[in-house]
Amino acid sequence: MKSINPKNEYIPLSVNISVRRDTLRLLLEIADDMGVSINEVLSFLAEDSVIDFELDEELFLTKIPNKCSLEDLKEALRKNS
């Protein structure tokens, strides 16, 4: 699994997770059906679950006031849509 973008190279990450027996059985079945290791299945699942979570750089530039009226909020939402 190589990425075209060098900033997105895969980095090995060792983690410990706890799952129910039924979940483990299903993960092992998936790995067996795909002909891959359970580590690869978990990697695929992790990648797939965050694929659409690109950081919106403009979000960090957004100023949020301490208070605003309902109308001000509606207007701000209209401008951003």
C-alpha cells in the first residue's frame, strides 16, 4: 500500500486493542477471506474510517464570537454554504 503523495507514506504503528470474541472471530474470517493478516484488515478499516476527514485549513481561520444572535448565526451559516 504505497501512496503517490510522499507525505502520506505508511508508518508502522503498534497498538493494543480490546474486542469481543465475536468481533475477533469476524475480523479473523475477513482476514482469511481476503488472504491477508488481521493487522492488514485493521489497517484497512482504520484508513477507510478516516478517509473523508481531511483537515479544513479555513476552519482554523474562522473566528467564533463569544456571543451572537440567532439571526447572526443563520447569516453566517448561509454565507458558508
